[in-house]
Amino acid sequence: MDSTDQKEESEIEICRICSKPTEYNIADNIMARVGYIEGFSQVCSKCMYSHHQYKNNEVTDILFYI
């Protein structure tokens, strides 16, 4: 593993909506994350709940927040 791989593993995932750091690293498995939306990216828990992007486990109006 070279230094580029190590750097990427330690980089923090950024919320796609508010651009603040999330609690996840880029290398974390997406299946173990809360707030990861396939085909979109990671959103932080604050944005996920405060903007009501989930309704019955479906993304509703997330694209309006980009």
C-alpha cells in the first residue's frame, strides 16, 4: 500500500448537501453507513433528518438540495 492509498483511506466523506464532514471515511463500506444514497453520495445525519429526504425508505426530493 503506497502513501496515496493510505491518504484516501483516511479522508473523511463530505456531505453532498451541506459540504460538512460526515462521520465516515471514504474507504468505509457503504453497506455499513447511514445516509449513503447509491448513485448520489453520502449525506450527513443532520441533513438526512432535517430535510426529510427519506420517506418510507425512499429518497424523495434530495436532488432539489444540490
